[in-house]
Amino acid sequence: MSHDHSHRRPHPHSHNQDIDEATRAAADTSASDSDLTPKELSRRRMLKAAGVTGALTAGMSGMLGVTPAMAEDAARGKDDEDRDDEDRGSGRGRGDGVRHWLAGDHHIHTQHSSDAMYTVLDQAQHGAAFGLDWMVITDHGGATHARIGVDLVNPDIRAARAELKDTLIFQGLEWNIPAAEHGTVFVVPGKHEVEVLKQFENDYDGSVNNASGNTPENEALAVAGIQWLGKQKDRRRVEDALFLANHPARNGIDSPHEIRAWRDADPRIAVGWEGAPGHQAAGLPAGYGPGSARGFYGNSPSDNSFPGYPPESYRSWGGFDFYTATVGGLWDSLLAEGKPWSISANSDSHVNWGDTSRRPDGSDSAQFNRDGRYGDPVYAGEVNLAAGDFWPGMYSRTHVGAADRSYSAVMRGIRDGRIWVDHGRLLKNLDVRVVASGRGWDRGRGEETLGGTLTARRGSRIELVVTVTAQDVPNWGAFLPRLNRVDLIRGAVDVSHASSDRDKLRAPDTRVVRQTDTSGRTGTYTLRHDLGTLDEPFYVRLRGTDGNRQQPGYHGAEVDPAGPAIDVVGDADPWRDLWFYTNPIWVLPSR
């Protein structure tokens, strides 16, 4: 059946839910302190500590960087400021709350998925061995999983947590988003984690509710599901919950207006997408790999696809999704509206390349549908070179800046956008900061890191400071990766466009503004970029490469002179094409 994917129909959601009423009242500079309630007055003090009241009333309400999360960090007091100064050399800057960069993967399948095979402990042990600090088990939503699978996997996850005490193992699921693709949904562990996930899946999964078709009603169901998760957080049934869209460009069915609707439904819950899909081993050429499309991005438009997406969007670019890899494209169009939207890089592990196990005899689809899981894998006696996945952590990593090594800290780090991602362990470590110098700053300057918003006086001098630690040990491809170049991408911010064209695909003012040669550099080194004098709002983000494959970007060399190359189906060895990407940092004039 063909479904209209028009962007002209009304959207069943509000565009103005990013700030709660207490924050809005506190930020209103026309109201005096005596006009505020105690809660609003307390919120105003926090916002003043963060220096962001003017930004809110100037129309930057879509930016998580200027909501209470930022204010709370800035309002902790003198003790935290002193401690931040002491820790700055180890990667933590004043007010950002980052004490650890924790590597993880939020898209992992087990024997509780109809197209996967490993036990939870198989995946968790391998992820930990490959260096992951956190991971999310995301078995497919569907009738069997909703009936018994979400219950059955929980004891296995709890057993893996007990076995691997230094590894954070979340329970989640892969949501069949109504009218769209898949997405990761996960929660902080607690006594209601299974109950909440099961109710969510039964009430809002597109497959379970026959809501896969591309209709306004199904789009509204996806929005309602995100809002429902927010209510569970508010009611403290779970401490926290997050949703990130998976492999968004693979089939072209995540339209721009749907993505904007998900985020606007509850920006605390809907926070981003996979900037790089899993299934990276699928691009390995035949002879030592499956000879398929990298990321299994080998599709073409269907009746449900958004008609505005070009044919090139159905391929990966340097292993990254087209929406993320295209400078000035859909991701940048969200960022240019002042809408935080994070990226991640995951394994999407189902069946792994180079493995020597298989499902046991008799463990077929009928048995799965009856029991809710396949039998434990057994030794196959041969190496599987036809599988398209890597083990968690073997190739893709999502690095999250966290205040401590806890479940809630990882989720807050993701929500706050403290994220950078890499393939093939291209970097050992990365620290990115925007610094404002000039009068009015405590001790002469202010700074912010990834995902944050730096608010500074007009006329302040702005500098980008990037500290790179080059990789000094071989990766799991058995070679030492070398960073060849770092690209600085800059875009203007104009919130007036945020509610106009909901299917907007372009950010015409975003482009690569500087390329820095890092070839041959080792150890830890610092790159400094003068961003000029602050006048209008803007954001910056980074990208880097090993330099093996590149081409002018989709929107031309004047926008992106040497971006990732489109991946060739059947010949896209992921180890020969490594990139890293960071989340943005916004910079706003306070007055």
C-alpha cells in the first residue's frame, strides 16, 4: 500500500515544549523577583549563575544547553569551580560535569531477537573485552518480544551485571517506530524497568499495533510514545529513559518532519540518532567478507520513503549515515535551528563476522515464536565470513562524557550531548572546548565542551581548543590507526526557522571552515582555532579522518572540499576508511 509522505499536513504536536513554565518565568527579564514564586526565583538564580537568562528570552528556547541542566552545573558553587580548575588538565572543564569519557554501544541484539543468536553474556563479555564501559541490550520489538521476550531477557541481563561488575548493562529494546524506522529505547535499571518497557512496547510499537504504514495517525502514535516515556520519568516509575533513532537513512522513511516531531514531543527523551549505523562488516569484499553494502545501506526508495531524499542518501558515506555525513544537510538543519540532536556509533550486532558459532539444531523460527528466544549458540566448526556485524566495541564506539561511572550519569551525558564517536579506534582521546575571553568572566574566561552552550557578551573573543591524544596501540584490525586531518565545521543559528518548514533538509550557512593536517603527529597535542569576535549565534563541530578515502561533499566543494566518500556496494572495507565526529558546541551572545 502506498502512503502519502507529504510535509504539508498538520503535525499533532506542540513546537514549544522545550522549557518548563518555571524556567520560562524565571528567564523573563520583564518580571521582577517579587513577581516570581519561590520555585521560579530559585530557577532564576540558577540561570543567572549560568549567564543564560537573556538567551532564553531571545528565542533560544529550543536549546537544551540553556535549560536547567546547564544552570545546575553552573550554580554548584565555589567548591566545584575550584575543583574544576584542578581537573581541567585531565579533561574536565568548569561547569561541564565531565569526569570520565565512557565508551559504549546502545544497539546490541541477543538470542531474544528473531534474527540474532548470542546470549546476553556473550555480547557483554565481548563488549567489555573490546573496551566498552556501557552497553544497551536492544532486542527487536514485536509480538513475541512484547509477549514474553522483554521478561525473559531481564534475568540474563541481571546475571551479566553481576558477572561484569565494572560494565554498565542497560535493558532496552529496538522500537519499531510507528510510520518510521527503528529506534533504541532504554531506561535506568530499577524495579519497574521491565514493566515500563513492556507497557511501552505493547502500547506504542509499530509492529505490535499494526502501525507501520506512513499515515498521520501512526506518526501521532510515535509522538505519543515518546511523551509517555517522559511521563514515566516524571512519575518516577523509572529514573530516566532515552530514545535514539537507529539507521535513519537506510530506507528513507524517517522524514524530516517526523524527526522534528519526535524531538519536540519531549526533548529530554528523544535526543538523537545513529550518526553511523552498525553492520559495518557488511562492506568487507567477497573473499574475506560478505561483499554487501556497508551498514546494509544498499536500498532504494519505496512507497513509504520521503520523496525529498536523494538516491545517494540510501548509501553510507565513509561508514556514516547520509544525514550526518552531509555538511549542511539534515543534521545541520536541526542544529542551525538551535535544536540539539546527538549522534552515536554502534555495532547493531546480530551475527558477527569471523565468529565460529551457530544456533543449535532445531532452534528455528517456530521454536523462537514458542519460547521467546533461540537456544544457546554452539560451536560451528568453521569461521563465518558472510556475517555483516562486528562484536560490540570491536569497530564502533560512542564516547559519553559522564560525571561518574553510573547508569544515570551515562544517560545524562547522552542527554546533554557530551558525545564524540569514532571507528576503528582512530583516536585514543579527544577533548573539545570553546573558550570566551574578555571582561566580565570569572577569572577572565568562560568555556564549554561538547553538547554545551557558551553564552558570552557580544564582542568577546572566541577560541576553539582541541586536545587530541593520538592512538598508540593497534586496533582490532591489528594495525595502528593514524589521524590524518581534522575538519572544523561551523554554522549560523537562526531559531526563526525552527517552526517554518518542518521538512527542511538544508543549513545553507554551514560549511567546513578549516582543515588541519595532523599526519605524523603522535602523543597528545593541542589545536587552536580563532573563531573571531562574537556577534551572532553559531555552532561548531568537528570531524576527522585517516585520509584514505574522501571526495567533495554532497553540496559541493565550496561547502565541504574533502568529505567522506560514498561507500561502494560490495567493496567498502571499513578498516580502510576511518572517521571520527563530534557533537556540536553552541555559542550565543548574551546581549
